[in-house]
Amino acid sequence: MTYEQLLEIAKERQLTQQQIIRMLKDLIIHNETYLISRINRGQHSGFDDVLLQAQPALALAISVLEEQTIGND
């Protein structure tokens, strides 16, 4: 799916900021668990590198959303 298609689905679901933050945190945990299992099996792929690069961006997105949430209180 494209970014635009995914965004439309997210808007239709009417997710709150707190739900989005929780989902992003869960995604980080899922990705870390996946990467650790790959390392433990001695496996590595280009997808693993993509996840490693994306993890900090997910954390930054969470931080931005949390700051916006605090600012709206």
C-alpha cells in the first residue's frame, strides 16, 4: 500500500494520539524482538538493516507526538 492509502485507513479508524503512540511503541518492541530472534539464529538480511535504521525514527515520532499531547493539555 502507498503512504496515502495507509493514511486514509488511519483517518477512517479515527485513532487518538494516545492510540497511535501505543501502537508505535508496540511496533518498536515487536521489531526489537524480531531482530533479537534473527541475531540468536545467526541470520541477517537487508530487511534487518531497514528495521535498524527505522527504529530511531519511530522513537522520534513518538517523542514528537508526546510533546504535542503535553502541549494540548
